Amino acid sequence: MVGLAGIVIVSVAYRWSGNSLVWYDEVASVGLAWLTYYASALAAVKRSHIGVPGLVAAMRPKFRVPTVLFAETCIIGFFVALAVLGMEVLEVLEGDTLVSLPEVGTELTQSVIPIGAVLFIIAEFLNLPTMIKEAREGAPVHGHA
């Protein structure tokens, strides 16, 4: 985030002085995508992403754990698909480069898709035992089930 903010500040200063950085738009877009993907994985680790914990806690006990397991299966399935498709995107982009920075390959810039997806999956598996325990106990599940 600091790097992205630095890029924006430098670009604003350049534009204010009547100049521009030819690579700014492309690099800032990539930086924002990286920030979004990696921050979502961090939010998943901390269990601070969008969720409805009260919904699971309000269910009858026999439905809590199956609901959490179903929700986690859907979420992990989505991110597995995202990782697989992200790898396919990398294969398609092999050899392409950024327009404004030809020395930077698009494989590097788009690698955030499968990497971010795998990080999110790891976060979900790390939190799954706690979520199941909370569902069994009837405590609010602080995930997204």
C-alpha cells in the first residue's frame, strides 16, 4: 500500500509540474490489483472479511456445522477455480509485456490471481477448525458462513 501511495504521489507531482510518467497508469492499475488480492487473503486470515456470523449462530444446532461446511466448500471451490483459471491466464499471457514497460512481463503482473487464490484457500483451511468449533458451540461464527 505504501508503494502504491508513493507511485500516486510521485505521479501527481510530475503531472503538477507539467510532465507525466508514461508507465504510471499501467503500474498503478497493477498495484491496485495486487493490493486487492493480497489484502483479501490477509482479511481471510484475520477472519475480517464479509460474513454473516449471526445467521449460523441463530440456526438450530443440527444445521450449524453442515451450513459452515457447505459455505466453506463453496468458497474454497470458487478459489480453486480462480487459481486454476489464473494459471491458464498466465499461460495465455506468456511472452507478453506491459506496453509502457516492455521489460516487465504480464506473467509477473497477473501472477497475483493464482497466488492470491491459493493464499485465500490456505486462510480458509487455517480458520476452518475454529469455525466448526464455534458452530458446534453456538457461538457466532466470525467467518462468512
